[in-house]
Amino acid sequence: MRAPLRTAATAFAAVALAAAAPSAASGTQSGTQSGTQSSTAPAASPAEIAQRWAPVHYQDVDQTGTNALGGRSDYLAAYDFDGDLEARNNWENTGRFDLAATAYYAVLETSTHWFVTYLFFHPRDWSDSIFDTEHENDGEGVLVAVQKDGTPHGVLRAAVTVAHADFYSWTPQGSTWGAGAETIDGTLPVEVSPHDGLPHPVTAQEAKGHGLKARGGYDIVGDGVVYHPGGRAEVPEHPDDRAVSYRLVDLHAPGGLWEHRDDGRLFAAFGTFAGDTSGSCGDGGISCTRDAANAPWGWDDGDDVPGRGALATDPAAVVASYFRVPEPLDRQYVAYPY
């Protein structure tokens, strides 16, 4: 059996599995086709949309050096995996608590699309090279764009991933979207999840620095953990565990990450996680950088037009800039949690 979650994330519960698969007649079973039903299906909840399109996630794992903690430093975790909101002790606590797989989501909806932001958190951004830096806490992620087509969960059209200070654009095979102000960086793969039997987008994170791209941009090299959106926060049994369930947690839930955006224990500035240089941080690299990780409303690609945080706070604007979208694209949100 997998190790149980030792300390539950504050005030959260796991998101239930999504509703049944869309009708095969809609042509959306692959997640990339453009078929449209004549009648509109009942609206799915934001949690169901987030669960339906949550990525199958490949995490490369490196066990080299003392700061790797035998691979644990590359495991996904909740930001409060150690049972408190003090972000400046997460580096030290990485080896002391179970790292139960957790990802965070936010859904912004318009009349034409759903935009789902996913945050993947690690307590350490680490290194085993004197040419690299380290820092406490790490937040990377992906925006998934879904067109409403009359089916319960819509059709996958594109994704934008966050790798440090750069964004990358991806479209699945069969998508009608093309390049806009930014080039398309590659194909977004889809893979059937064993938990619901439906195709999900496939993402991957590098070891150590945890930059995130569609699988193919990064991938597991040697050891690695494959995380599936199964609704349970499981702990990898070993650094090469290829079947680990992760849970989804709403960023805007009561007591959640957004509600704590001004908490000085967790954030050093708006959208920037707090992190100090204590413990062994810096021992594996040239130095340890303070306050170097960002929440979604702090993500920024300085070379692009959308401003800091827009990937999460105004995803329709990012999509309109990054892609050529042939169908109508409403930019007025049904509800606005930010």
C-alpha cells in the first residue's frame, strides 16, 4: 500500500472524479476533434472541468547529490505539506514529511471557452552543479484552453506551459488553432488516464529546476514518477513509480492559496512565495536565491505582451495573443475569482 498522507493540506478536500465521458457521437473522445452536438449537455462544474482536463504528468527524478534526498526533492507536494503556512521552512521539511501528490487549479469560464490553470508545487528547486543556483519552493504550471462544443466538458484546443521565466505554446493533434503572436512550440500529447478511461493532456517537468512543458519538450530520463489525476494524494513508493494518483485542490477554495495571498508567512510579495537561505540551500549549487518562486498570479514571460500574472488572471487575453482562434472567443468571464 502507498504511504498515507501524514499532514492534510489546510481546509481542503480532494476533488471528486469527473462525470461520465462525452458521447462518442460528439467526436470529442480523443479530446482534439471539432464535432458539435445539436443539443447542449448539462453544464459541468468548475471542479469537473478541472478534473476532466487535468494532465497526466511525467516528473523526471534525479537522485544525485545530498540535496536530492534520494529523489524526494522532485516529488510533487502541497504548499503546506508540513502542516503549516510557513514557506521558509519547506526546504528543511522536505525530508521530514510525506510528499503526497497535490496540484492546484483555477477555472475561468466565458460563454465560449473554459480556461484551466494548474499549479504544480515542489518544496525545493535544487541542483548538483556549481554553475546553477538553488531556491526554496518552486511553482510551475500550465494553462489549458477548452472550447465549449455542446458536450459536458468541451474539446481541448491548446495549452501554454510555464518553464521558469518562459511560456511555451502547444496544440493537440487535430486542433483548429494556429500560431498567433507566438509560434507553436510543439504538439500537446494526450494519454488515457487509468482512473477515468478518458484522454488527458500530457505534461512533463524536468528534474531539479522543474521547468514544465508538454511531454516531448521535457520527459523522464531514467528514473521518474508518472502522476495521474486520480482524486487521491498518493506518495510515490520509490523514485521510479509510474502509477501515482494526485489530487486537485481549488486555488480559490475557502482557506486556500488565493485567500492567503497577503500572508507574510507564505508570500514575500504579491505572487511570490517566501523562501530564505537556511538549511542546505545553496550547498548543491553556486548559491541559494531568496524569494524566487511564483504562484500563478506571479508567472511572467518578460518577452511577451501579456503582463505578469495574466496567464492565470486573464487567460482569454493570453490565448487571443498567443493563438489564431478561428471560432468566436468571448473574453468576458462568467465569474471572476481574482
